[in-house]
Amino acid sequence: MTSQGIESQASVKQWAAGAGFDHDPAEVREDKLRILADFCTKVGKQPDELVAFCILRKKATGERFLSVKRREAINGWLDDFTGEQGWTGKQAVVNANVVRSFLIHNGVLIQGRVWRG
Amino acid sequence: MEFKQVVGNRRTIRFFDPNRPVEPEKIQVMLEAANRASRAVNADFAKAIVCYRDELTDEVREALKTPTTTVQIDLAPVTIFWYGDTTFVNGAQDRLKELVDLGALPVTHGWTHPYVDDLVYPQVLEPLSKDALATTWAVSVEAGLAIAQAMLAGVDEGLGVGLHAFNAAGAKDVLKVPDHWVPMWILLVGYPAEDPKGGGQRPRRPLSNSYYRGQYGTPWTEIPEVTERLKREGMIQDPMPADASERMQEIKQLADRFGLPL
């Protein structure tokens, strides 16, 4: 998956619009897209699928809800991902939170690590 | 700080200075404020476990986190886990009779030992204690009173505070709380990393939206002079401005500092 390849996904467009990074310098925007693309490659899901993964429906009512377990799974994958990328310190926190920003702007409340350095 | 200023200054703080320790003395003030709260049958409804973030093992800290609380728990140096004790009826007779003997429950209002033994306990408290819904209602209201006093005491001590839901199942295991404690809220405590006034008071509807005189449908009529006095005395403060650009800039700076998503 490439950063260019994911831009057409509705969830990525929503992220770009919500976070306002359409106005960021090209290299900053490219960095964010690349991090998301690489993460999506790692977990074998397209961005739209990643959002859908977090949202389940109650069997009884069909009502949509955000799965805690699925979000915990994503946080676990993010920990693995940052380790595999060799990121440490604040960079590890910031880059994992790029992926969380993508999810947040698609309606998925997910929190992760904080840099307290 | 004056009481009205404390009420007016309180905000739900979401960005704490993670590295500025909270003095245990100030936490004790908060707990004592809770301990002084009004309570039915003079029972200790509110229970709390004070956790200093940096005293917890990594394993415990991780167990307390959920995808919706991680940032707050990581930023706040102190988390107070509040519970309500469903066994509040135990000892109620003795406590009530003690209040009768002390004159807090006066005979002028009908209070006597026989009234406690023959009516209040068997006809009110015991049935209440066997009704799960009623027990939960009573415990929640009474614990809420204590939590509110602790929260305001924290503000009075210059701390930032914020109430949140928490992962009760995870907390129960690691905090080893007894089965008869029901989870209420977590109260996060620390020094604010954000503007303690949070950009202004949160939007509130006028009194007439919620408060009535005599009967439902007759809204309480505000007395403008009182409203003006409360503004001077700090209970009513400037609301968050509709133009949130300054607050958004502050959030961006905090996000940069803590590496948070934007």
C-alpha cells in the first residue's frame, strides 16, 4: 500500500479534511499518509476497512457501537508497528498517534500513549 | 479562595502537567472534604482509592487503561477511584441512635430510639437495602455529594480536576475492591498544563431551563442583581468565546508537547 494509493479512500479524505492537513507542507502531509499506509500494509487492511474494523453492530438491535476490544487490538498493533519501525521516544508516540488521528477523525475515539518526556 | 470563586473556577481539566507532583497534603484535604459531606443515616457511602500514577507498576497502570482513558490516566499524576458502598445499612441503627443521643436528630422532629428501632430500620432501611435499584440510587446520590466536595476542595487547593468513567472490571481486579463497592467515577487530579480556566466557562442554559418555583412549568425568575453579584464574585465567569481560535491554538500547542493526535 502506498501513500498515494490510499488517498482515494473516503476515510482518508475525511481525515485530511477534518485534521486540516490538506494545508500542511507537502512533506508533512506525505509523512502522515505514509505512516498510515505502512500501518495498513502491516495489518492487511485498507483505511476504510480499518475504520470499519472498530465498529460492530449489536446482535439484538443492529445498533452500531465502537468495540473496546477492537480498539485495544489496534493499540497493540500500533505498539508492534512502532517497534518494528525502530521509532523510539517522542517519535514513537507522535507517529502512532498519526494513525489514531486518522481513526479519531473517522469517529473512532481511541487514545494511546502520551509523551511525558 | 472564596466559595463562589471555587465553584466558578472549576473546569474539567483534560491536560495535566504530568511531571508536577501533587502533594499528598492536598489530597488529604480533598478526602476530608468528602468525609464532611452530607450523608443519609450518617453512613460512609463514598469509598475511594487514591492512586499515584508513578507508584503503580506498569502492569497495574496498563490494566487501568482503556482506549478511552489512556491519555487522561497518563497525564494525571493522581487518579482517585470512587466507589459507593452498598452495605451502608450495616450499623445504621447504632449511628442513628448516636445522632439522637447527640441531639442532631432531635426529639422535636420525632426522633427517638424506638422510632429508629421499630420503624426506620425495619420499615425503611432494611427494605431499601434489599432493593437493588433503590440501593444503587441512594449510593450514587450520596457518593456524588462526597465526590463533588472533594472535587471543589481540589480546586480550592489550586489543583485541576476532572471526573470520568473508568474500566470498572479492570480496576476491580488490580485495586482489589470488595464486591459490595459499586463503581462511580474516577477523579483525575493534577496541576493543569492547560489554562486552568479552560478558555472560559462551559455553556450553560439559563436557570429557567431547569429550575422552577412552586410547580413544574413555572420557571425560577432570575433576580438580575444577584446574577450581577455572582459575576463580580466569580461564580459566573466569561463563557468560552464562540471564536474558539485561541483555545484551538492552545490545544495544538499541548498536542505538540505531549505528542497527541490532532
